[in-house]
Amino acid sequence: MNAATGFVYHEDYLRHDTGDHPESAERLICIMKRLKERGLTEKMERILPVRASQEQIEYVHADAYAKKVEAMCKGGGGMLDPDTPLCRDTYSIALLAAGGVIKAVDAVMDESNDLKHIFALVRPPGHHANSNRGRGFCIFNNVAIAAEHLKRKYGAKRILIADWDVHHGNGTQDVFFEDPSVLYFSTHQYPHYPGTGWITEVGKGEAKGFTVNVPLPIGTGDAGYLYALNTILVPIAAEFRPEFVLVSAGFDAHSADPLSSMEVTSQGFGLFTNVIMAIAKKNCGGRIVMALEGGYNLNAIAESTLSVFNSLLANTGELREGAVGTSAQVTKRVEEIKEVQREYWKV
């Protein structure tokens, strides 16, 4: 067993029944099957989640919104928005998803073990959910709740959230838009759902510069993503000096994904993980918690998750420039982002 790496999983996550929907239980079934086939589950520590408390949900979400979700589920379910179905069990499972990421944070922060990085294989996903609304398949914002947990239980003052889901994490951005204790960094296809995440969305008040959006053009692949990560995220993170790194790990930027038009490979996500690990090693003792977001081609999400775990288990954390093959469109966009962010950071 690799004492440094763990994963969160519970069979109850499969009970969030979405029907004929891209965000289905099959996603986790395929991931776990692939990890077991390759013998990875035997090499890592499994963390069993517990449900988040109402108080923990309200770190981020309005009481009225949480009660609305609970009431809808007690009534048998329904549609939270046109993309976001609820079943009778959804409220309970959404609590378990948020609680799974919290449990991962606690395990990494526990000095009595050697765990440094944990991937929380949870559903439903969360990064589109803000304080009073869930949408885009998301109920509660698992990563945002975990960040607030870090602040409230452990006194964390500088938390990095890196979001490489193909869709902009508008909910996470909303939650921390005026909070300089959280640096939110997002790479995403643009234009694409939900339509937010332009380079001029940088935060508000004292938190200006603590939102860093990297809207990438259609067709961006591994090299373009790596170029953006190394050119924008790495220097900003070096200046921010995070005490903990959270990752919204969506795999829908994969070239095979049906809901996007990007060209990332399964191996690419492992390379992105290496960059994140290098940041965490340099700044916060390697402490990383990842939470599953999107990814809707079953083979692609299984292979991509496998690639991430292989990088975590290798524990190398090396920077990969990825400049070769970077398109002129991506290079131009990165320069535009640097011009905006130079007001706040030494990029």
C-alpha cells in the first residue's frame, strides 16, 4: 500500500439515480472497475465518507436552498433545473459527496498518518452550485464546502482551488469572488456552458486577482493546457503560497467526451496532476485533495482517472512545459490573461 495516496469511495454514490442522463452511476462503476483491474485499489488507502452536517452545508449554501433540495427529495425528486434531476435519495447522497471531500481533507490534515493526496470519487459533482442554486448536474459545491472547512477547522489562510473541468466552475467562483483567502484558478472551454469565466472576471474588492480564468479555445489539447498551467498557474501559485490545494477534477475536456470539443488525452490529465503536485510539494508539504466533477465518456473517464492515480502514486510532481504543439490561439489567449493578471501578480 502507498501510504501517501488515498481515495474516497462509497457504493451509496450509485444511488443518486439520474435516469437516462450523462451524469450517471455508470461513471463511478467504470472508474472503480478500471482501478481494480489494474490493481490500484490495493495500493492505496480507501477512505469511507460520512454525510456532511447541515452546518457544514451552510458554510456555502443558504438554509432555504438546502431545505428546498431536501423537500424535493422527500417528495420523490424532480428537476432542480432542466439539466439537474433529483431522486428520493439525492439529498442524502449529495450530503455524502460533500462529506467525502471533507473526510479527505481531514485525513490529509491528520498528522498521525502519511496521507498527502486523496482523490474523492464522489457524485453528484459540485462546481456549478452557488449559495442558493444548484445547476449543471450539481447539487452542493463539494470543493467550496471543503475549502470553508479548511478555513474554519484548521485556520487555513491561503487555499488554492484548481479547476480543470471543461466547464467553468461558476458556482465556485461566485462563492469566493470576494474572498482573498481562496485563489480560484479555472481552465475551461470558451465559449461553452455556463457562459461565464472570461479573463476579466478577476474577483471583487480585496479579492481582485484571486480569481484567475483561463478560457481556452475549442480544440485545445495537452500541450495547450500544460502551457497555460505552467505560464499562468505555476508563477501565481508561487507568489500566493497555498497552504492546501484542492482540485475540481473533471475529465470532460477529453477528446472523446460527448459534451465538449477539446482534445485532451487520458495521459494529459496525469501530466496536469504532476504540475499540481509540484505546486503542492513546493508550498504545502504536498497536501492535495481532488474531487471528481465532470466526464461523460465512460472509457475516457476511467482511463483519465487511472492516469491521475498513476501520477499520484508515482509521487514525482514534475513540471512539464508542453510548449511544443501549443497553438497560436492558446499562446495569444495566455498573453491576454497575463496582461490582465499583471495588475495583481508577477506573471
